[in-house]
Amino acid sequence: MNNYIVVGRLKQWKSQMWLLWAEWFDSDCAWVAGSNDYLSGVLQEDYGKSVKPVSPLASKSCH
């Protein structure tokens, strides 16, 4: 698991808290903020899954 996946999941968790806040206090601004954060987190986690680690052989051949 790389850094992109961890940060993406953290953003999704934070957005769920915003959505709960929006539901409890009927706040449209909090709902929009939570929805945007959730989408950002999903995209970042997906990017982290698609990134391939650099192999040690590739870095040695560049010298």
C-alpha cells in the first residue's frame, strides 16, 4: 500500500464526517464539501492503485 491509497482513504473518511455533519445540521455547504472530498479521495486512491512501483533494475540502468 502506498501513500496515495492511504491519503485517499483518509479523505474519504473525512468526507463521511462532513456528510454526517450536513445531515445533522441541514447544511448544504457541508454536504458539498463532503461530496467533493469523497470524490477526491476515491480518485486519489484509484491513482495509488494504478501507480506501479519502480523496479530496482530500472534505476540502476539509468546511471
